Amino acid sequence: MPLDAVLGRNAFELERILDLEPAFLDGAAQTHDHAHGEHGQHGTKHYHDEEMQSLSLKTVAPLDPDKFFPWVQDLVAKEGPNILRCKGILAFKDDPQRFVFQGIHMILDGDHQRPWQAEETRESRIIFIGRNLSQENIRRGFAACEA
């Protein structure tokens, strides 16, 4: 398929959006209707799932890959249906490169990205987005991966 057939669709054209949604660029305040679980902004409605959560973790302590990989694989094997997305940048002990990973449900993928720069803080950051996440178990498991 030619690339312009995919990219040349003009899926987001500001003029078209403004025709459909004249207040799109306005700084209008959000309106809230908690009784119906709806939030409206600029005439659109957003429905929120109260079970949705995000959990962000960070540590400057280097991680032990021999602890991290079994832990995260076990976590997604058990909690995968509840984990919609996860991603992170990891600093493993004795590893001069950043390790980047991401996951959807029970599928994980990752690889070394690039060397840590001298001015960068070597820290590991990870985020989980999902439903009914056992946050305290995830926090304890991540902390147990420190070298």
C-alpha cells in the first residue's frame, strides 16, 4: 500500500474539526455531571470507568535484572487481564545502557535503547495502567527488584 494512502487521509484537519466543533480551541472550563458519571468539555462527553487506575513507580537504586524479569513476567501472567498498558525505562546494575520496555495485557517487549548519558539521573521509572490493580503488591514487587 502506498504511504500517502495511509498518511494522506487528512484524518486530523483543523478546519474540519472547527467546522464540527467550533469551540475546539477555546479555553472553556470543563463542566462536571457527577450524578451521571459524565464529564463534558467543549460539547463532548467523556465517560470514566471508576475502576481504571494508573500506578507510577520510580527508584534511583539500580535494579537486578535477575529479579526484575521473573517478577514482571509473573505479574503479567497473573494480572495481565487487568493491565491495559505498562511501560518503563530501567537502570540495571552494571549495565551502561537504558532498558526500555512496554506491555499490553500479558504481552511484554523490551530492549536496550541507548547508553545512559553522563548528565542523566540513572533511575528506573515504570507505569501501569489498568483496572483493579493490586497497587501495594506491585509496589512491593518492584521494590524487591532492587539490586
